[in-house]
Amino acid sequence: MPPTVVGLFTGLLLGIAWVVGGFDAFVGTAVLGVIGFLVGKVVSGQLDLIPYLGGGGRSSR
């Protein structure tokens, strides 16, 4: 699915969450969406978290 379509659906779902649950639901949905996006990037191999987690820069002695 093209990124523009994914963005469209994401925006529509965030809008529905805002209307149904208010601003708190909108923020919660947005945060969970970003977490899901990052997990998807890590699983597909497009994002490497090792430099941020401190696992790759150490030398063994």
C-alpha cells in the first residue's frame, strides 16, 4: 500500500478517535500509532536501534 494511502487512513482513524473519545483518545491513538510504526520499521530491518540502546559501540577487554 502506498505511503500516501497509509497516511490518509491514519489521519482518518486519528480523527475518529478524537471525535469519539476526545483529545486524550486522540493523543493516545497517535502515540500508539508511532510506536507501531517504529516496531514495523525495526521488524522490516529499516531501522537499527543498536546505536541508541548502547549495544554496538563497546569494545570487549
